[in-house]
Amino acid sequence: MTSGLRNMLQETKLTPADFIYPLFVRHGNNIQFEISSMPGQYQLSLDRLPQQAEEIAQLGISGVLLFGIPNQKDPTGLENFHDEGIIQQAIRQIKQAVPELLVVTDVCLCEYTEHGHCGLLNPEKDGNPYLPAGYPLNDPTLTILAKVALSHAQSGADIVAPSGMMDGMVNAIRSALDGARFEHIPILSYAVKYASSFYGPFREAAEGAPKFGDRKTHQMDPANSHEALREAAIDVAEGADMLMIKPALPYLDIIHRVHEAFPELPTAAYNVSGEYAMLKAAARNGWLDERRAVLETLTAIKRAGAGVIVTYHALDAARWLAR
């Protein structure tokens, strides 16, 4: 079969518009720290964002997903919903430079809290006597998540993306946004987020690794698939506008099942840091062709049902697709 015929008959068409590019933002000036476990990915200071945003838009990539590294961490993560927090400033910088670029914001506590967990924790004293010290407190966390999402919307975010897998997080955020006249802001919910081993490099990038324990109390068991549909259904009922599955490659079957079960909502998938790092390492060792492997990977994710792909490969993939 000739290349022209192959292209004409290709069932899954991958384009830069399918991609959302994650960015890690920190305070300071003229900072571009390469993340050692994610070659080609950086922590950027605010002054670097306009140029980066312009490049992303010129490549035809739909938007960015912002993760912030605060000046100071505390038990609640106060900078997470401060008017001059790192993400709030980053949103304004990007929207001023490239207004048409979609800005999606991560809504979670892990990067901002001193303990690195996704929610408020049961303290050793004066907490729930039926829960062990350090156990995530679901309902009190919802109040914080609502404040964070509202703060992001007020700063100009186009989409808010709660990622903590807290029960009721979509309802809490939807109520807060609607109550402040931000009914038009969509919620991209991390409806199906597994307790995965593929997040390691991200925790270096976002400086949000838990100081103790793990996140199995609220993230999903990798062995479960029916649970994924239940979790997604709950978020749909609470008002989610888009559904995210994370990670992507080990869960192509889950992406497909969610897409088939909820065809009325866009399905997104997060091609996570560990997946990126594996391909980068193999390519650097000459074990595979990076361009072919990356495009095959992203095509597989889209073929499974993801209309939106959050990926660290976005810049390279967009350049390769343009050739």
C-alpha cells in the first residue's frame, strides 16, 4: 500500500489541536530548571511564560495545563487560592500574551501543602477519633477545592480540572462557580485516576510528593475497571463537563469504556510523566525511534477514545505532525 493510500484510509487522525501541554510554574525571574527525570521539560518562572505560550499557540496546540510551585507550603495550602498565588499570576500572564490559548488549571492541594497530600489531613489531636492521624479528610477538603477553582476562574482560567479524587469535588466546585456567576467555566474532572506507579517524575517536577504514606485512600485500584464507570457516572451527575482518565497507556481499555459509556461528554486522557520518561530514556539509549514511538503512542490514546490528550510530548509531536 502506498503512503498516499495509507493516509487516505487512515481511521484515526492525530492533530496538534488534540493536545494540552502541561506547564510547571514557579516564582522568580529568568528561571528555566530542567526536570532531571523528564528531559526537555522545565520549571519556568512567570516571565518565561509569554514566550512559551506564543510558541505553543503557533504550533496549533489547544491549550496548557498549569501546575504551580508556591513560595511556601502550609497545612492548608493558602497560596493555592490567593489572588497573587503563582497560578493566578500565571493565568493572567498567559491570557495577556495569547488570549486565544486555552488555560486549564489543576485544582488540588498536593503541591501547596507541607505534607504533600491531596486533601486536608486528620490531625493527631482534635481530629476525628475514628480516623488515624494523617488520614485525608474528604469533606473539609471540598471547601478548599471550591475556593481554589473560584480563584482560578476569577483570574481568567478557561477550564478548571480537579484532580484529587475527592468524593463530591465536582459538585462543590460547580456550586461555587455557579454561585459566583461563572456558570460558563467548564469542569474537566479527573474522574478516573488510578493509584499508579507512573507518577514518579511528576512529583519531582511539581515538588508535590507525599511526605509519608501514599494516595491509595482516594485514588483507584489499578485492578478495577467497573469502578471507573461508577466514578465517572458520579462526576457526570454532579456536573462535570469533561472526563479525564489518568494514566493513559496502561488504561487504554478504561479510556475506551468511559468514552463508550458517556459519548455526550468529551473524554480526555493524561499521558503521564512516567510514560513520557520511559520513551525518552529508550530513545536516548537508541532502543527505539522517538518520533515514531511517540506518534504511535498518541495515536493509540486517541484511537481508544480520547478527544483531548494531556501530554508532555505535545511540542515535539506538533512539530513532527507539521512536516
